[in-house]
Amino acid sequence: MDTNQISNMRLKQAGTINILILVLLALFFLIVNVFTLTFSQFYLTAGVLVLIQGLFGLLKRDSTRSLFPILEQAAQYEKEKMGSEWYKYKRTGHIWSLVLGCMFVLQSVLFSDTGDSVFHVDTVLMLIIAFTVFIMINISLIIHFRKVDQASTPVEFQGYTRKTYAVAFGVGIALGVLLIFFSVSLLL
């Protein structure tokens, strides 16, 4: 692929991912506002969906197939560029999805004994969280695109999975702490 084809593919890929994120966020807000959900129901549903995603990814193994052709094309391109590190990167992502899904299911069990209060979304807080997640996903996409597109051999990706997920874990912890402080300050 030449540079123009790659940038065109990346633009379409980012656009598709962003549209999917916006659709999922809109569905989330719609479901939470239309249906009365308890915390345990919310966490159980989220956990099961994330577990299904992780299991499906692990069962797909090294397949690049996708419902969206542009995502399949990008996966094939990255698989060629990254070599064996692509398998590690994908497998690690799916394993983290399983861990996150289990944490959500555990949360549903823990919240089931709390009198099952109704899950209520503070619109301002949820918009801030959604905007932050949206921005963080796009920043990580840009960083990933640059790394993959600028590399010339698979050797340049040695340790990429470990470094990427270590940084993501650190940023996630930092954002979680900030979110807790922000939430507490809104409630006080």
C-alpha cells in the first residue's frame, strides 16, 4: 500500500470506530433513560457483553474478519506489518476484556446485596466521562496508527504489546482516580 492508500484507510477506520462509539454511547444513554435498571442489572449486562466480546475474540484467534470491511482491511494490514506481535496484541486485548467482564459480573454480585438501588445517570458527569473516553480512544488510535504505519519491519514491534498495555493501565488508573475525585466533588 502506498502512503495515500494507508492514510485513506486510516481515515475510514477512525471514522468507522468513532461512529460505532457514538452509536454505543447513544444506545447507553437511551437504555439508561428509558428502562429502570438496578446497579446489579447494569453491571451484569455490561459484564456479559464484555465477556462475550472477549470470548469471541479469543475464539476468532488469528482471523481478521470483521462486520465492517474497512476494519478487516486495517486488521490485515496491521497483521502483515506487526508480524507475531499482532497475535500477542490481539490476544492480550481479549484477555483484558475477559478480566474486565469478570470484574463487572463481580460488581453485579456485590451490588445485589445493597438493596439494589436504581442506576441513575447524572447527565453532566456521564457526558464528561463519555467525552473523556472518546478523546482517549482517539488519542490511542492515533498513537497506534503512527507506530504501525511508520514501522518498516516486524522487529520494531518487539515489546509493543507490553509497553502499550502498561501505559494504558497507568492512564486508566490515573483517569479512574481523577473520576473519583471529580465525582466526589460534584456530590459535595
